[in-house]
Amino acid sequence: MSNENLGKIFEKVGKKYGYDSVKAEFVAYRDFKVKWTRSYKWAEFQVSDYLTDAPDIVIEGLAKTLFERILQISVGPYPQEMTDYITSPEFKKNKQPIYIRRTRGVTKSPVGENKDLTDSLQRLKDMGLVDKDVNPYLTWTKNELTSTVGYCSTLMDTVVMSSVFDDSTIPDSVLDFALYHELLNIREGWAGFGKGEEIDIVEEEEKFPDYKVADTWIRRLGLHL
């Protein structure tokens, strides 16, 4: 979809909500997001270019949702058509490589100098804490994060772990607990898009063996989950 077609769809939807001037363009953000500026009768949108090949009905649903949020008519979830599109296996397959390419400061490999994130994931599966079919893209940061254990992207099914854990003096269980936390965030995130199940992350974290010991280690490292 071109910027011209994107603009036409947003303009058409905007008129239904009383906007005389509406502009929209695709922007190459790392994350999936939309930004806007608006005044009384005009609005301008910057839409993630992850939607350049989305069907018109998805773009129309997005525009409708955004205008209703702007006007405080509704703060509901995205329409089902858009939810289905951005949570589809095809979306992840096509957009995940772009997301990874745009993510800076990562090694783009699960294998560190001392630890392998795929081994950590397998241990979580062996403990029954993670489903066997869960296989996110795993990578390390190039430099140690100073405050958090890592971060994840629900839509892109990607986990980035701080290289602080790539240390032979840190028990594997501490890394496993930190990775487990990020995987729980991904699982909870799906529920926000109408997929998965609502979960209590703290309650799930407590299923990890000796989670208090691992959590204490993380705090001593000056990090938080």
C-alpha cells in the first residue's frame, strides 16, 4: 500500500468523524506503533510501515479506532480484522526479520561467550514452565543493560536478554528466571490483542523453582524484572 492510498483511507474515515483535513504516512519505526498530531478539524498520522501490505479493511479499522480514541468515543481494542492480521503467523514471519534488523545494540545470536539462550529456553521447557512449541527469536545485548534484565516484543516474538547474565559466575537458574519473566510478558501480551489468556505474572513467576533466590540475585545485580 502506498502513502497515497493510506492517506485516502484515513481521510475517508476522518470525514465521518468531522475532520476536514487528514493526512497519513508510513514511517519505519522499529516497533509497531502509530503517532498523531491533531487540532480542531485536522489530524496527521504516522503509521508503522509494518502495515504497508495490510488489506484495506485493516487500515480502515485502525483509522476508525484511532479517531474514536482521539474523540474519546471509545478506548476499546483494535478491530478483529486488525487483531487477526497482526497476530498471524504470516505477519511474524514477514516482519520479525525487519524488526531484528532495526534493533540496535544486539548480537543477533542466542549464543554468548559463556551461555546459550536456547539452552535456557530448553530448561524452562523441561521444567514444564514453557510450552514445547514456544520458540521466540532470542538474542543478547552487546552491552550490559544497567537497569533491566532484558526486553521483549510480543508481536515480533523476540526476546533480548542483557549480556550481564552471560557470565559463568552467575547460576543458570538466574538466567532462566529472567528469561522466564520475559516469556511471560510475551504470553500476557497476546491477551491484549485478543489472543492467549489473561495471566497473573507474579503468580506465574512463583511457579519457578527457588524463584526468591533467583530474584535476590537479580536485585543484587542492580536489575529489575
